[in-house]
Amino acid sequence: MPPVETSTGIERIAAAFTGHGRRAALMPYLMGGFPTIDDSVRIAQAYIDGGADLIEFGLPFSDPLADGPVIHGAAVEALANGTVIEKLLDNVGPIAQQVPTLLMTYFNLIEIRGVERFLGRAADLGVSGLIVPDIPLEESAVLLGPCDDHGIALIPLVAPTTPDERMARICAQARGFIYTVSVTGTTGERTATADGLAELVGRVRKHTELPVAVGFGISDSGQASRVADVADGAIVGTRLVREAGEAQQGGGDPAPAVEAVVREFSAALA
Amino acid sequence: MNDPEVTMRPVSRLGAHGPMEHRFGEYGGQYVPETLMPALAELESAWVAARDDTGFQAELHTLLCDYAGRPTSLYLAERLSEHLGYPVYLKREDLLHTGAHKINNALGQALLAKRIGKSRIIAETGAGQHGVATATACARLNLRCEVFMGEEDMRRQAPNVARMRLLGAEVIPVTAGSRTLKEAVSAAIRNWVETVEDTHYIIGSAVGPAPFPAMVRDLQRVIGDEARNQICDVTGRLPKRVIACVGAGSNAIGTFKAFEPDENVELIGVEAGGHGVDSGAHGATLTAGSSGILHGSRSSVLQNEDGQILEAHSISAGLDYPGVGPEHSYLRDIGRVSYFSATDTEALDALQLLCKLEGIIPALESSHALAWLLANPGGDMDLLTLSGRGDKDLAEVLRLTGDDDSPGEVG
């Protein structure tokens, strides 16, 4: 991978999808500030040590409409613990230097800071991409140009409900990769990989040359392996947030607990 | 009656409305997960087709008149007028079937859901009035109904929970956060993300992603259209001021819309002042909030400096919401509507006064509009929308006024 200073976030993401040496890239998600800011930073490091190719770093929002109860609950707890966004961002830099890091948050947290100021800060931290699940195509203009100016990839989401014609328009302005939501639903663990995943990924590929990563509902390594059969990347969120919460509640250290799980996922993609 | 201002206008024919606005100035929009976007597009085109369809219009009109009780009366509140020293007219939405204006919207959207082939309906509710209205519309139109309601609101509005269940709806308790309306809306939206293929979400107010704010407004504007004609008919002139309570704002936008072109009519929205706007415990989104994004649209919201949405407080479950319909934010910014607030105590006093003067028990929500009027008498002629009746609030009112002598309850 080229040094951070001379490559944009978009380039770093592309390199992560080609340089992993496995069937698919692994992108674990964490909720910043959960259980505490320090723990979440150590969790990110555990993800890297466990084999993460990219990291999706969540900034907690009080009213996350795309998230199921586990990630929503983690956001509520992070905020109850006094997590403030600026302080959390102070901790993102060291992670973003190691692997391409994408911030995942809702638009209100960006807008209240000002799009330009938020992206400038993210770029200074070395952030590679941005995932904003409440910014669909129709609202994306306010972010896309400024993200391009900062070399930050604005990752679009597509869903099983997205018709082909719309998918084409989404893919036409995509940067980084296509975040393919595998289920009609919010984030959360599902017992079986959604039927029609191959068909959905195939539909996405008709409209883009970019990598296709699949998220929402991947809860075990078997599912991750099946995702790797058809897609270029697997995104794992709720399972890991739940592991972190359970480890902490049991009086243990969440970092080694999640590292073990990330290793399992990583092996499944080999 | 040569003044063009007092010319009567036809009560709104749905098809006569203009385009469905996605934005009201900088407010509104569609800030929702991609999964919902195709459903919103489908909803908008279905609504545009339905409102221009004379068959749909006729069916809705018949339901609103014969079933729900429209038109509602415009009532000259004589003893209240005497108390204030000038005439005050009440638009009696409290007389509607199910006890509030919510039925106007619920019947319209349920009929639309049926038209587009959705067999399951979900709704959120705060005071329970929208939940009851939706459960009622679903029973009448033979649709499955599930209502999301915060646990705290279920406690405050127990009779409405029983009514919804009796009407065949399932009431799903929401235990997140403040366990009130904000969390109930979030839970309903999340459920809709899961079930969008066979489910329509009947949102209860002129909030949410486009096309909901414009669609709900169009379904509620019958309030103001009727009231304007009635007051012109009875008095030969327009009122000096038109006053309505604002939680998320559907009865207010439905009232104001007809009077918006009447430049000499002052439009006044009254929000929940809670324990007082300076206390931090209130629902005064337009008077004390700032621009932000909540539940799919940009509007005025209550939030901290970090962008996290705050919990609202109001004695009235229907006003206990940290957001407001985007069109209200726009009408505030352009100066067409003025927004004020009334506190819990003022609303409770106003409720009791109207009971004694007029023999009308108003909803705690509507009592906020009354409270503001009592504190700010105009002296000319006012029209106030009484959005709902207060039967649902009796337990809470008796608890707070200390008149409750039932065992086990301390006031």
C-alpha cells in the first residue's frame, strides 16, 4: 500500500480490496465510544490485529434509523457514557493510519458541524471513506462534491428493494465500493444468509466495476464464507458489537473477545 | 360582502392541490435508508393519482362525512367570549369520531394503502389519538394494524391503549430512550424498513420524509377550508387571528393552510412550554430549537451542540416531541406564522376553565392553544382549532389537580 500522505482515501480503499490475498475483504464495524471511548479504540486495534482489511468506525447518533436494537443500544450507551463526537474523532487518526477507515454516521452529526469542516477534519485524520445511511441518492449532492474534494469516498448503499434503474444511477456516482444491504431490514444478526444474495450482487455488478461489499445480517463465519463466494467484501457489525457488550458485561475485556471473532471471520474468507 | 378577502372558497377537492413539495425552503427532504426510497416513490405516485381520482375522492368524502362526522361545527364560545370580552370561535375537531382531527389523515392514508395493495398498516402514537384513529380506519377498511407506542405514553393514556386493542389493533410497547413519541416514531420507521413490501406506514402528523408532510397536510387542510367558509358565512368577515396548538403540527398546518393567503389574518401556533422554555424541559421546537434532521426530514429540532436529539417534555403526550413538521419551520422563517408556547400549568388551567365555561373538556394538546389565547387576548375576533377532546386525559388531569380520590393514587 502506498504511504498515506500520497494517496487519497479512494485509492487506499481500492488497494484494500485488491491486496487482501483472500477471497474477500473483511470490514468489521465498531460503535465509537462503546463501551467507552478507550475500549472502542482498543477494539479497533483488535480488529486490525485480527485481520481487518478496512474498518467501519461508527459515530453514535441518538436516533439511528437504519440500525437494529443492538447497535442502537450501543449508541445509546456510548452517549450515556458521555461520548462527544470531537473527542471520539481525536482517537480515529492512529487507526486510520494503519488501515483504510470509514466513518459511519447519520447526517445530522455532519450537518451540525458543517459539511466542509467535518470533512476537513476527517481528511486530516486520514479517514478514507464516509457511510451515511440516511443520505440516499436524492440527498447526496451536498456531500459528494465536498467528499471528492477531500479525497474521501462517499460510499452508497443499495438494498434488495432498489430497482435496477435506480441502482444504475446510484452506481454511476459511487466511490470506493458499493455497500450492498443484504436484507430488507435494519442492522442485526440473521440466522441464514438472505435468499437471492447472489442474484442481488449480480444485479449490482451489472452497473459498476467497483468492489461490491455485503453487510447487514452477517452473524457467523459460515455466512461470511457464503458472502465471499459472490461478493468482494464482507461487513460485520452487530455480531461484534454484541460480543463487545457481552464481554464487558461479564467483567471481561472486550478487545481480545472481538479479536478472536474477527480471526474466525478472517479465516472463513481465506 | 364586496371585500374579495371574504369570498368563500370551495372546501378542498384533493385534486386541486399543486405539486407534492419535497422541500419547504431549506426544510423537508428524504433522509431515510435506501430500503425505503422505492416505497416513498411508490407512495407519492399513488397519492398523486388517488387525489386526482374522482372515485377515490368520493369514497374518502363519504367516509369523512357519514362515518367520521364532517363537517365539524364552528362554535361561537359565548361564555368564553364574554370572559375575554370579544368573540372567540372554536373549530370543533373534538367532535369527530374517535375524538380528534387525527381521523382525517388516518382514513385518507388507510384508503390509499388499500388502493396500493398493502395489507398491513403500522402507526406510531403519542397521546394515543392517532393510534385510535388508525385502528379505527383499519377496522373499517379491513386492514391489519399494529401501533407502536412508548411505554410512558401507554401509562399516561391507558384508555386509548384499551380502545386500540378493542378495535383489533396490536399495541407494541416501545421501551427505548424516553419511551415517548420520538422513540415510537423511530420504532415504526425501523419496522417499516423491515416490512415495507407488504406494509404501509400511516404517519400521524405532517412530519417524516417526503411525501408525508405534504400528503398529511393535504388530508388535514379540510379543517381550515371548512372553518374559513363557516366563519365567512356566519360573520361575513375573516377572523383577526387563527390559533392552533403545535406538536408535530398536523392540526395547525391543516388549519393555517386555508388562511395563508389572507394577509390580514394572523396565524399563531402554540407549542408545549413544559416546565417553561428556560427549564430545558419542554417541547417548544420552533421557539427554542435549531435546524436539524430527525425522522427523515430537516426541520427545527431540539438537539444539543453535538447534534444529538434531546428528549422533549410536555404534560400532553401529543406535544411531547422534539421535532416538528418542516412546513412549520418554513412558515416561521418567512414570518407568516408566529409561534409561542404555553406551559404545562397554563394548559391545565385552560382545560379546567373551558370545562366550566363551555361544558367542553378539551384535550391537553388543544388546551395549550387556549392557554395562550387566555394570556394574550386579542380583542377583535379569534378562531381557535380545538383539535381533540380531553376524555383520554382525565386520569392525568385528575392526578395533577389532586381531584383524584380513587384508591392507591396520590395526586
